Amino acid sequence: MLSGFSDAATNMAIDEAIFLNYIKDKGLPTLRIYGWKPAAYSLGYFQDAAKELDIESCKRDDISVVRRMTGGGIIFHDQELTYSLVCDKSDLETNDIKHSFKILCSFLIKTYKKLGLEAGFADEMGLAKVDSREFASFCFASNEDCDILIKGKKIGGNAQRRRKDVVFQHGSIPLKLDIHRSLNMLINPDYNSVNRFCSLESLLKKPLTFYELEHILIDSFKEVFKSNLTLSSLTEAEKALVVTLKTDKYNSLDWNIKSQGKTLKENESYFDNQETCLAEQED
């Protein structure tokens, strides 16, 4: 599904609508590719917005803030490509959450290879953070086991959520990073962390467009998973659910700003690039 560009609330509503509809009807696995316009911050599921972001400054500069349904740290979504995936746990042929995360990220590794970049997972390079209890509020600022690194620097971020036997994963690939804009609204910006992450432009030494990356990403997905992709759009049920989720949840102050310290619902688990790994509950 090629969604083009949407605002923050719409993007998160679409991701969740596809996830919920798949749980209900178990259709075909879905790959979605999209961008963000206007630029926005997204918070991880468990983050406290008031402690992490200068909310008043975001309002003043008309920068949207949305809370994801996945864990991890803050991401500033601007010049990037974002993907999301939904499939059945059985499609991955493993019950290990971390292994499944790497399987789903394998088409990203292939994408970077096609661009002439050698990418790998932090734990396999010996560059994962030793103390996983430490938490960087900005997603790109720390390396966890399954983070993808190129030349020792983190490229984007990925997070996974499960409910029952359904797996949802989405991730961000920065085409270009504006460090000042990315960190400017954080309560405690760590400008010393800027040498820990990178964008495709900084690596390739030339710009790459959203649509160029989209094409390479699709080819990589087909090759890695040996699958044929059929271009699709939201079903009528999904469209209706997007409207409801956007209105009642992702445009809601209670969800985006006030909500914090939430607990897992039954049969749910999370795995994200900040090592929020909770035991999956079986039916």
C-alpha cells in the first residue's frame, strides 16, 4: 500500500486500522509505505510527553505531537520514508520476538545493500548498549540489540507490537536529518548524540528522493520474502476505522499528551528498539 504523505494523526490512525482489521479478518499480509506532511514528533507508547517535549513550543511553531501505539523513544518525522507491516505470527516461522524483529528488518538490510551500504544489527557488530536499563528519550540516540547500524551509526528506528497471533511493525528511514529541528523541542536535548546516528544523504553524500527509496524498498521486500506485492488501498471498513481512530484517539489531547504509564492489554506484547520486550501472553 503506497499511502503518500499524510499528517501525523492520519498516519497513525491508518497504521492501527490496518492492524485491527487484520486481527479481525486475517486477510493478506500488508506492507505500507508513507511519509509525513507536515513534520511532526511521535512519542513512544510509554513516554511522558510533558517530561520529554516542550509542548507549548510545539504548539507555538505548529508542530504536531502524536503518540504511537508502539514503544521506543521520540522521533521527529520530516524528510523520511516510513514503512509498516502487518502479518500473522506463523508467517515468520519463529516464536522468538527478537528473531522475528530481525526477520522483518531483513528487507531494510537488503535496501541499504542495494544502495552500496553495509548495514547490520548492533548486537552482531558488538555495538549494542551494555546496560539496557538506560533509556534515551530520542529514538536515534542509543543502540539496542536489533537497531540497524551503518558505519557504526544508527539509521532510523523500528518498533513492533503484537496482539494475539498478529504482528505489527513500523519503522523510520531518514532521507535527511535536520539536527536542530529534530532536537530543538526536546526538554533535555543531547547534542552530543548527533554522531551516533545518520541519514541516507549523509552516508551517500548525495540526496535520495522519497520515491527513489520507495522503489528500492519494494524491490528489496520482494527479493527477501520471495513475494509478489499487489497494489491495494484501504477497505471501506478500514477507512471508517481511520476516521474513528483519528477523531477519538490520535487527535485527542488525552491520548497524545496526558496518557502515560499505560499497561498492556491481554494478549499483547511490545518489542521496540529501546528493548521494551515484554513476554507475549498466549490465548
